[in-house]
Amino acid sequence: MNGGMHPQLELLLQIQDLRSQRSELAEGEVARAFEEQEFGIDVDEAIGRLDAKIDEIRAELEPPIRRRLDRMTRGSDRTVVPLINGVCYGCFTALPTAESASVGRQAVNSCGNCGRFLYVAG
Amino acid sequence: MELSDFFYRDGIELELQGETKDEILKELIALLGLDEKSENILYKMLKRRENLGSTGIGRGIAIPHCRSLVVSKLRVAFGRKPQGIDFNAIDNQPVHYFFLIVAPPLEVSNQYLPVLGRLAQFAKEPDTTRRLEEVASPEEFLELFEQQAPR
């Protein structure tokens, strides 16, 4: 992964990871049962804590990025996707070379086709 | 699917140096060979998972795990701390053996939960901790899983 990650992109990745964790606990019967039985997790309480953490990190986003994230979240839970070999893995469109080379370093980049935030996957 | 398929030599450390839960998590993450930013993001996710409830499942074993975008496929690592550390385990005993499991949120192979389940089963076998204690090299650890891990 690109070591020079923009701080706002780092926050977006954290939010996406937390939402994934939340979804798995809330909607995945197997994951929920596993966490409850093997680790003694109170899943409902855990979901509440994850929601609180997501809100906390979301509040750290710059307002324009937060607004874009909220708009995208209404349509899809995949708002941050990897850029692999110049291809957006949200919509599988190839980015122009110059655009893909700048992903993650100096700004928070989005796919020109689907609008999802992009990061360079490791 | 065999558990041995997921372990590799560079992802095994038999003499962890950390003295605290946080230090151990960071050492385990370092075994995955990620860049620094990815390591930081992964560390935060693992800490948050631990804050929901310790992954120390008892008998000296912990299975810290999470999903994260910083990895593009299922990654597994093993670490051993002979002296043991306080990991807030479910049985309040020190943890000596750590199985780190990380997978991307959208994992094509869909092996994250099966691998977690198998490791949890392995951890419950009566002589598991003895076998892990006796391992003298990463190669022996890999052999252990090839010969004796649950199939």
C-alpha cells in the first residue's frame, strides 16, 4: 500500500473497516455466533460501540469529504475501494495513468466513473 | 483447505519481545510485512476488536483477528511468548501463543471464518499448548500443522 497516505484517506479507511466489522456482526449469523460462542462477545453492545467509534472518526473528516461519504453511503456500503494496476475495484474502470499515479499521496482521490474514494492496495 | 496452507516461514516468530498486549499486537502485525501506514491502521482495528472483548480464548492462546482494507487477501501469522503476557484472556491466565488473522472485507476465497473456526478448535485440543511449547523452529511449527492440525 502507498506509504504516503493522505490523513483523510486514512480516516476513510478506518470508517470503512469499522463498517465492515459492524455489518459482519449485525448481518452475518455465522460471524455473530462465532464471536458470541468463542470469545463471549455481547454482539449488540459491540455494535453500539462500533457505531459510536464510526461517528467519532466521521466527525474528524473535513466537511466536503464527510458530505461526499454520506451521499455515497446512502447508495452503497462500499465507499472506499482499492486501485489495483490502475483499475478502480469499485466499478472496474481503468483510470488515466497520471490520475492513478497520484492516488493516495497528496489528496483524497475518487474514481471519475463511480465516485468512490480510492486507495492503492498492498 | 488445510491450516498449514496459510502459514509461511516469515510469518512465524517463536520469541516475541513485547511485554504488553499492545507491543505484542504490533510485533504480530510486523510479521505481515506491510508498510507503516497500513500497520498503523491494522493496529487500530485490532485494538478496537480487543476493546470489544479479549481474543484470549484461554489455555494460553489468543487469536487476534479483524477484517481490514489494508490487506488484499487472507493473512495469518503466529507468535510465541514463552514467558506469557497478560492479555485479559477469558480464563485470566497469561497468553503465550498468538494466532493473528486478517482478511479483507470482501474476501473472494471466503476462508476467514472457516480458518478462525479451525484455529479455535485447534486451540481446544488437550495437547495443543504442549505441542506449541515444544516447537523449536519455524519449520517445526509448519510441520506441526501439516501433520497434526485439524483436517
